[in-house]
Amino acid sequence: MDLDTMSSDSRVHRPKESASTGTYAPSGSTAAAAVAPLLGALFGRQVPVRFEFWDGSALGPADGPGTVLVRSPRAVSRMLWAPGELGIGRAYVTGELQTDGDIFGLLQALHAAAPAGLKAGARLSLLAVRAAAQLGVLGPPPARPAVEASPHGRRHSKSRDAKVVSHHYDISNEFYRLVLGPSMTYSCGRFVEDATTLEAAQECKHDMVCRKLGLHERPHARLLDVGCGWGTLALHAARRYGATVVGVTLSRAQADLARLRIREAGLDAQVEIRVQDYRDLRGEQFDAISSVGMFEHVGAEKMGEYFATLHALLGDTGRLLNHAISSVGGSRMSRHSFIGRYVFPDGELIDVGQVVQAMERAGFEVRDVESLREHYTKTLRAWVANLESNWDAAVNEVGVERTRVWHLYLAASANGFEDGGISIHQVLGVRANADGQSLMPSTRREWV
């Protein structure tokens, strides 16, 4: 569906379909004809989905998964000034590009057709210049969308990390509720059955984390939850297992709501929420540490310091569970990428093999590694469904540009987990005592 409210005079006139090919072919001096060489460079000779333009012209198959609606020639101008992913992303955020149809199918078709490692090279830039000249949009670059981030300072310094975390999380707690649902959990659930609801999947995941950490075997254990979000895991550990929990986050909005939820649950004596950087944690000791959906903000250069800090905070036989998105060989969110500018500035996905090595170098004995990749696909699709069904309320909370960012980001991420381009792993480590005792269970039965 087209997620933006449109007046009647902005509807696209659909040109006559070619009976022989089932596609719309550009002709003459139409917008489609001007842009066709640029799309050819991006996707090859067979454009994978239908493109409809502001002047009523179109190209691409009529029977594909959906349509890309090019609402304004400014979309081409953005491609001129930022050829490739970033320019396309900016046009989508502003509404100059929109989609009609199955967002997952559209993105899958476009991704499959685009050449591997597509970069904004000279040829792409030249084609963008030609298209812009034909359309009369040569000129200064269009203003960047207001929701775009451009952080300054030393990468992964405390001050810069606080700013980029605020960019992503301090937008509206109500917006996150609309997307995530009542659990307020911004990490993948665990769907034990196909019919499992999102809420049940999140509770199942929280319980699995607690049991992997051995909280069911240690009454009143002291748990550190690094990147505690809105406090849902901390609440689960305190309620079900009697744990005493310290949760830390860099987001003041998250901390405010987490404290309110804890107060309403009557668990103030058991759960403390702090606005605190993990690097400032010292002089305390915990029985277990959870890090769920936070490690992506740490960075490869800080990974050793991160695990060394957490190792020092654990007592003997204490356990760490690190739950994080990963990619083979690792990847850094480039400042020229859509994700790097609009979603996770400075974010990094680290190869799970490197994570295991870094944990072991810090002194952990790694005891279990589990992938939840397919579970994240289901989680993200549920979040997209929530966003689409709450579209107007989301726009009222954070504006249409940021809502579009999230729609594209969540749908593309779901596809990434589905096709295996990215994954997610829980890595469980223990700090054995001087005699090598770990008190780990002999099998996974305790949490499977």
C-alpha cells in the first residue's frame, strides 16, 4: 500500500501497457526515458520492478511485486549529488520516492537485481548528470532531510556515542511502543512455534537469556543489564527469578520510562536504572551480565575494552550473555549508507568468530553460541506490520520523514536476515574460578 496520504490531483496517470511485453516502455522526452539509462546502470537491462514517474510515464514490469513511485524530479537531483544508496535513501525519506505494493518483495527484487558491491562511480555520476540535465534539475544540491545524522568528534568516544544513541533512541517512547508493541523490547524474539505472538516470543527470549545466565539456579543473583532499553528484561529477571538488577543505558528517554515501569511494578527495591556508559562501570561485582542489542554500538576498536570491562565486573563462575547482530567479516555503517546516516550512525556488525576470540582474550570461557537469524526475520516483519497499522499515529509522534526511515530500515533488515546477509548470535561466556570450575550445566537442557 502507499503509506502517504495523497490528494486526488497527485495520483499517477498509468500509461497504456505494452501487450507484447507486459511492461511499460519509456518513449520520447518523458521522465522515464530520461531516467532509463540511470536505472539500467543500477539494475541491468531488465529493470526488476515497475517505476512510475510524476509525468505519468513508466517503465519496468507491470506484474512485479509492486511499484516505485517517483514523485518529483528532485529524486534525480539527489542521485546526482549522492549517487547510489544515500541519494536513493534521501529521496525516499522526503517522499520524492514512494512505494506501492509489498515492501518486502520490492526490496528483494531490487536487491537481487543490483550488482554486488554497487558503488557511486564515475559512470553512475555521469548518467545522473545527463538525467538531471534532461529533466532541468541541474543546480545546487537539495537540502538534506532534517532527520539525517552527521556526528562529529572521535568515533566511539563517550561524547559521540551518547549523541548517536540519542539520535536513535531519544525520539519518542510512544513511537517505540507503536512499533515494538507492549513488551517494549527492541531485539529479536524467540518464536518456538509458527503461531507464537510477538509478545510471547519476547517473553520467551527474556526467559532464555535469564536461564542461560543461570538466574534460576542463583536466587537473588545480582544482574547487570548493559543497554537495558526500557527495562523489560530487568523486570522479567526481577519478577520471575528474584534477581537484583542494575540496568544501564545512554538514552535518557529510555531510562525515564524504564524507571516509571519499575515503580509501577513495585520493584524499586530490586531494579536500578542508570544513565551510564559501560566504560564508567567499575568497583562493583555481579553474578551475571546481559548485553542484548547494545553491542552493535561498541565498535571493533573498543571490543577488547568492552569485554575486559565486563569480565572485571563478574565474580567467579559469573556468566556473560552477548546478544548481537553479526556479519561475516564484519561491517561498519558507512557515512555514505542509508543506515549510517539515518538509523545507526557509527554502528558496526562484528563477525561472531571475532566476538568469540575477543571474549576469550578478555578471560571468558565461551560455552555456547546460538544463531537466532530466522527469529529476527519474524520479529522485524511483526514490527513492520505494527508500524503500517499505526502509521498515522507514528507520523504524529515523530513526523513523516522519520516514519519513512523506519519503514525502509525495518523492511530491508527483515530481508537481510531472511537471505542470510546478516545474522544474530547469542554468545555465552563464563568466568571460571582459579581451579577451572565454571558451574555450567552439562547440557543445554536448562534453557532449550
